[in-house]
Amino acid sequence: MPLIYSFVARDTTVLAEYTPFSGNFNTVAIECLQKINNPESKFTIACDRHTFNFLVHNGFTYLVVADEAYGRQIPFAFLERVRDEFEEKYADKARMAPAHSLDRTFGQRLKSHMEYCMAHPEEISKIAAVQKKVNDVKDVMMENIEKVLERGDKIELLVDKTDALQNHAEQFQKKGRQLRRHMCWNNFKMKLIVIFALLLLGVVIFLLVCFSGGNNCVKSNSGGDPSPVPAPVPSPSVVPSPSPSPSDPSGR
């Protein structure tokens, strides 16, 4: 019988199981469940000409043990059928359910799915092949979407960096204007200081020249009479002598 044993577990707690055979399949399966550390959602462990096929989804682990010659396609098609029904009808209840509390209800559904998959292997194979193609296309689409989103994140990051650079440029211009005004004011103050120093130096030189050696460029008369100004001496004027009159015989 190709499909031998199956269970549904939450973490390491088996909630429901079914097998038409006796043996230690459940013991080996539970040991594998407690030791698995595989990041993939689908994986297979081969042991003693049997395969332990695992499907992990939304916190639940689905397992089926099959003959190694049966391959992986039908076992995983079985697990996907089990997963779809379990998460649709039993997932909420199974979040807090104790171990083996779903054996009576979902154990019979495991039996039904197992019998159907073994009775219709060709149909299950075709469905599994189509589902595999759909999953492959879905994976490619998800990868492309992730790349687009990643590219979008990079574009958004570039826009943010551009905005930050523009803000830095505006701040740099503002600080540049402030620095230019500060330098102009310092230059103006320096010119005023130089002019004042030149004026002060000119005054000092003037005072040194005027008052050195007993000289006094500025003479002031405090309360005295003004100095007499000498009167101008008149120049002698020439007075012409009278000429003798012709009627005077004496010649006078």
C-alpha cells in the first residue's frame, strides 16, 4: 500500500493521525517531527525504503509516510488536499486543541483522502502536475513582484536622499548668505577702525609738530589788549611851484 501513515500536528503536538497498518511509523514520524529544523515548507526524509513527506503551513505540519518507489508527486498532492480542508474547517479549533483530540473527526478525513489518492493515482498525478506548474508560475510572479517592490524601495530611497540633499543645499546657501553678511560687516568695521587710526595718527603728528621745540602753532591772548598796529608812514608828496604871471613886471 503506497500511502501508509499520516498525521496533522501543531508544532510538536499531533492533533490527528491515521494508518491502516501496524508498526512503528508513528514513533519514527514523531521523532522526525521533534528533530526537524528545515526552513523549507516542503521536504522529504528517506528512511528504510520509505519517505517521510512533510508540508509546513501556517503553524501546522502535515505528514504522510509512503513507499519510496511511489515518488513524491502523489504524497504531496495528498498533503495539499489535507491542508486545504483542515485549514478551512479545523484551523481555528486546532489552535488550542490538545493532542489527538481530532482523531475521531479529522482522522476519518485523512483516511478518505488517502483512499481517494491511491484509487486515482493518474488523476492525482495530472492534478499535481498542473498544480506544480501553477505553483512554479506563482513563485516566479512573487519573485518578480519582490524585485519590483525592491526596486521601488530603492527609488523611494533615492528620492529621500535627493530631498535630503536639496535640504542640505538650501541650508548651505542660507549659511553662505549669513557668512557673507558677517564678512561684509567685519570688513566694514575694519575699514572704520583703519580710518579712525589714520585720523588719530594725523592728530598725534599734528600735535607733535606744533608743540615740539617750544613752538606754538595756536597763540591765544587771554584778557590783554590787542597789540598796537603801527600807522603807515605817509610818503612825501611833491607840491608844484606857481609859475610867474605875465602881467607882473617884477617877474613875480
